[in-house]
Amino acid sequence: MKSAPRFVRQLARLGREGAALLPALLVLAWLFRRLLAGRVLAGGDLQTYFFPYWAAAARALQAGRLPLWNPDLFAGAPLLANSQAGVFYPLNWPLWLLAGPTLPGVTQALHASVVLHVLLAAVAAYALARRLGLSRSGAAFAALLYGGGGFVGVHVEHLNQLQGLAWLPLALLPDRKSAAERAFPWPSLLNVTAYALILLAGHTQTAFIAAVGIVVFRVALWFWPKSAPHDWQPSVDPEPRAVHSSRPGVGSLLLSLTPFALAGLLAAVQLAPTLELSRFSPRAGGLPWREAVSFSFVPWEAPHVLLPAYLFAPALPEGVAYVGVLGLLLAGWGAVRAVRSRQRHAAAAGILAGVGLSLALGAYNPLYLLAAWVGLPGVIQFRAPARFLALYALGTALLAGFGVEALPWPWKRGTALHGVRWLLFGALAVELALSAEHLPHAHATPARAYSDLRPATAHLVAAAREAEAQQQPPGRFLSISRMLFEPGDKGEIESLYGSTLDADALWAYLVAAKAREVLAPNLPLAFAVPAADGYDGGVLPLRHYADFTTLLLPEGTLDGRLRENLEAIPDARWLELLDVRFLITDKVGDLWAGGVFYDRQFQLELAPGAMLTFAWLPQNFAADGVGLLFSGAGTLEVTLTDGRTLALPLVNSDGETPQQVRWPDAATLLHLTVRAGEGGLRLTGATLVETATDAFYPLTLSERFRLAHSGDVKIYEAATPSARAVLVHEVTCVADTAAALEALRAPDFDPATRGVLVGCPAGAWPGVASPASPAESVQVLAYAAERVELAVRAEAPGVLVLKDAWYPGWRVTVAPLRPVEAAPVFEGEPLRAQVLFRAAPVPAGEWRVTFVYRPRSLWVGAALSVLGILATGGYAFWRGKK
């Protein structure tokens, strides 16, 4: 009888494999059912880090461009070069393109990626288990434990780590020398492709852990002594797997590792820009050793790490690696049988798990601690050694699969054996389901937590869209809040969702609402509203940004966050340098007294004779007094629209208790000034009052900002916005960043008239000390992420300072304004000014100055990736011929 065609046999085999794997996938679908139903993970990294980058990348790709530059965080920073954005990860692109232009679409795509990669992790673990000789049922156990275990489950909010974990099993596939594989070495190509995908997913620590796992697994397979075919290979498998019984030579071991260099070439289109960015990261030299061992697996917390979460509260966020009590017992039995039967694949899985557990100890592993202390590369670049539990999780899942096959079944084949295995599988699924209810994804919340506009956000979004419509740069904002306030609509939210959400899910929704209200930490990127800060724990922020923040904070900030670290409004000079137009603060420190609200955000210490003139006064509020929070003595000078000018004494020796200063007949104010007396005056709040109706209007104690919005939070807007680009004539050239910071801190430094250029010997720039002329101007002609065009009229030579971050890859040309095709007088890399920003020399005359971002590293990386594709093809051909 003629046998069926080969492709029919292959399809039938795939059908059998799929049928064996399907129960594990269905269990995983149940574990993550809330995400499949449209709920979202709110309040963590998925919302505040990955969602903004996905929104920005989706907008760019749908507009037909690569997202090279991020203008909305850190006063500008590379986007594509930040590997955590995953711009070249292939599975992101279709989701970004299908997401549509709306934030709800991006939200759905983001969570679709989460569920997809959980399922991919299980499929990859199944493939590895089958490759190691397990039957379909044993491989299904391994797939369920890896995809449904605690380590994958707790990292669903860390999307790029999850994406790397999904491909880790395929990167470990061992070679075999069957006739088909001699013709086409698909395992080696899968190894290379899987590791390239891990690199492209963008979490460099996961890539490093995967590399360690690959080496450990290959060495374990090579080193384990000769074994006899194990006697516990199940006879129910119609296609039993052959097991190697000889140890290859060292050359073969090294040869099996060399193809992974091809993965680096394939991923070079991402790696080259990221390596360039790493040179300008504050973490370029590695972390302090104490920080490198933070988030280690604490041995005495082992029950919270290794045992199921329904028994012990999980050690969030990093230390969770349970596979269930039943899973641990099966893995232990698999390890015992591996030693007794000298089965090297099972032994290799055990060694992988053991090494992962040992490295996860971090500070509690003397060797790891020594490696961090001496600055061993690969150790000091990353925090959280507990993430090595990834190797433990995969190794333990594989061991459990071997344990299932090694159980002393009374039945060798048939229905009884399948029935017992199904019962065991069901018990394990129940255990994982109970544990999953204690992980963050069990508290998923409605999708509106990501995309609904809060009132403060709507105000900033409207201002940004108005500026963009005029091709002008939107003014940046700076948020100062520790998010201790409660949303004003908390009662409505609780009424709407209280009956459908558990307490943790409702809390996550409220936290997400507060994060959207103050746009923290990276949400400005999602809503396309430029911020003065941001957050990143990888290669960003830029080192120059971290240096610049020492002007605002004594120690600066390595992760870019200013919001929760600032105690007060920064010096106006630094806000002007950052082109901050809006400030967002909460009302936690404000005061209600005597039925009057006092805004205490701006607090002033006025020296004797010093004065404060309010930047903005309401034109539709008639007042007959001012409520003040002050201590000391001075004078209140009031000019009213009816022509009256009043000078009212201020005296308060009882501390900052509220006092009301009144005048007869209510009227609108034209000017209001507080002048300190001989002993000085401390002023912390001022509010206009109208006694007849008990009305009041809070004022802002600032000569620059006015209150533009008051709700759950307050938005202050600059009464006279600063310019994104300025022409300066007083120029100082210094050798390094430290000298630049010293020059900026000088009391007489004025960012509107002076420039400090970095990276040239002192005195190299001749400078022009002439004052700015009223005839001079700087006009923004066009403003986009990767291209800024300005028209400059200069009466004397000077330097144009653009308040956007300097970075290699930016090019600037200075050419005559007319005619447009005239040759440039300057073309090259921008100068670095005021520590952080781009600048260009401008002669006297009228000029068109154009900044364009064209990173050479991207094209170098693209060329290497093309070379990698050709080299991988050549490698496959060579292996096939060998």
C-alpha cells in the first residue's frame, strides 16, 4: 500500500502535536482570561513605560516614518536607539500598524502582545521538551509549567522581558545529526533566530541571561558523561525520541556556540544605535556594586519565591518563580531519575535550573558578590539578579516533564495511563490557577484606565495641538507631585466599578487615573505632550541630562524623574532653560482657612526692601480685600481699576496665620505688589476675597506663572512664555561639563543672554559681548521630531541655542535665508550649549538654521544586519554540505 505524501504526514504529525499542546494553551487562556476579555494591567510599567513608547511608535509607523527621536521626554532623547522600545522587534510591527490612530487601539494591541507571548512561551517550551526526548504529554506538562508558572506570570507587565522569555526555550534547542538536519540545519537556525529576537525585544539583561543559559545548557550537554538510553522512555509515544549517548569534542562544543554571533549581526540594526546610546548613558561605566546586587533572591524568603502564591504571598516584583507544589515534586523526581539513569538531557535541565537559582541569589552568592565588587562586565551593568530565576523556571519546567515520564506507572500504555496523566495535569492546572489569582494580572481593570483624558491632561493636550497646528514647538511642562491626592471623582469611580472589580483592581484604576492627571512618568509620550523629565532604568536618560538635573536637585537624578524628587518649584532660570511653560502640582500642601482657599505652592522669602509683583490678576473679579499667609512686616501696594492706589501695612508676628487686609468698596485690581519691611517677610499664600458673597480667587505667588487650571491638580502657565530658541552674544567656552555647570550656577548667569559652550578649550570662542538688539529675532519655521527649521536675524555674530537635547546624529546647517538654495556657511554637528542643548554659530545677517537628525549608527547597523542575513544563509548552506 502506497504511503501518504510527506507533507500529509507532516501535517498529521503537527496535528498530533497541536492536540497534545492544546490543553496547556487552554489553561493559559483561563489564567489570563481577564486580559482576553479586554481588561488591562494598570498602574505599573506596562501602562507608564511601554504603553507610551507603543503609542509613539504606532503613530510614527502609521505616518510612514521610523520613530528615530523622542521630543516629549527628557527635553528630547533618542527613541529608536532605546532598545526597550522594541522598534525592530518583528512581532511589534503588525500590532502597531493594526492598532489604529487611537490610544484605545494601542491599549488593545499592547495586551494582545502580552497574551500572545505567554502562549508563545508555552509553545517554545513544548518544542524544546520534545527536542529533548519527552513524549507529547510530558512536553505539555513542561509547557504549562513554564507559561503558567510564576516567573512568566509576574513579568507580563515587563513586556520586553516577556518577549525575551518567550523565545528563550528555542534558543536552547540542541543539535542532532539526523539525515534531514544534515540537509538543512533548522535547529541551529532556530537557535540563531530565537536569540536574535531576544536581542531585538530590547531587554539587554534578558539577552544576557539567555546567553548565560545557552552556554550553561550547551556545556552541560557536552560535559554530562555517556549515558545509556533511559528505561523510562514512555512506550505510549508512537514516535519515541532518540537520545545521544556520546560526548562530542571540545571543538564541537565551541562550534555549537559560534552561530550565536550571527544573531548579533541579525540584530545589529538595533544593537548599533543602542551601543552608541550606551556611550552617553550615566550607566555607561556600570552600576555601583551595591546597586548591581539589589533585588537579589533572599534565601530566607524562599517560600515566597519558590512555593505557590496561594500558600505564601509572592515576593513581588522580581522574586516569583513557583511551579506549584506538584510541579516541584515532579521536578525533584525528574532530577533523581536523571542522575540514576544518567540521562543527560534531564541532567542538563537540572543544571540549568541550579545555575539560575544560584545566580539569582546575587548578594547572597559569594561568587556573584565578588564579581559585582570587582566590576565584572555583565554583572555590574544590571540590577535584579533575581531575574536569573528565568533559567530556574525553564529548567524546573523541563525537569517536571521528565518527572512525569519517570513516574512508576502500573500501566505502560493505554487509556488508564492517559486518564491518570490527565488527572495529574488537571491538578497542576488548578494549582497554577489558584496561584495566578495572587499575581498583578488577576487585578486587571477596565481599559479606560489607559486612555481616558483627565481634565488637567486635556488642558495640556489642547495647548500642544494648538502649537502643532501653527508648526510651533509646544511648551514643556514639569510635574511636581507624589500622587498623594485623591481624584475628585473617586466616589463616581467606586460607584461605577465597585461591584465588578476587586479592591486591588479598583485601586489600580485609581492609581492609573492619578498618573494620567499628572502625566507620570512617561505618559507625556503617549499623549504627545512634551515634558521636562521622564523615567528610564536602562540606557536613558542621557548623561548630559542627568548632569543638568544637578541644577534642580542636589544629587541630580539617574533615572530622569524630577516629579517626586522636587520639594519646591525650581529656580526660574532652569525652568527657562528647559522651556517649561506649564507646571503641574497637587493641592496636598494647600490650606483652607476661614472659608478661603490658599495656594501654598510658591513660597517666597523676601529680603528687606525686596518685592513681589503678581504676574497675573483676574480681570473679572471685584475684590475688597486680600487674604495673606505671611510672617514678618511689609507693605501691600494695591492699584484698582477705579483709580485708587493703596499702601496697606502688613504686620504678623504670630507665624503664618491667615490675615485679611481690606479696603472699602470692591473693585478689580490692576496691580498688586508685596514689599518686605526692614526685617524681611515670608509669604506663602495670597487670595483675593469679596466679603459680600464670600467669594475668593487664589493668586499665584510668582512673577512668571499664573494659575490656568484648578481641579484635582493645579496647572500654572507662564504669563510670558519663554522661547524654544534664543540668540546669545555673551558666549563662554569651557572644556567639560563640570566647568559648564559651575558657569551656569553663577549668580549673574542669564539664560536669555549668555551661552556656555562645552567641549572646547577656554577662550577658543571669541564671543561678542554686545547686547541683543531689538531688531534681532528668532522664528521657528517648522518643528518636527527629527527636523527643526528656524529663521534668525542677527545684528552681530552670536550663538543660536535650541533648548532641545544635544546628541550625536544631529546635523545643523546655517545658510542664508534667501535665496533658499544658497550654500551654507556652516554645516556639521551642533555645538553643545548649557550642558544639555544644541547650538549653532550664527554670523551677522539673516539665516536659515536647520537641525536634522540622521543617526549614522542606524545605517551601519542596517548594513550589518543585511550582512547577517547573508551570513546566516551561508552558514545554513555550509552546514547542509558538511
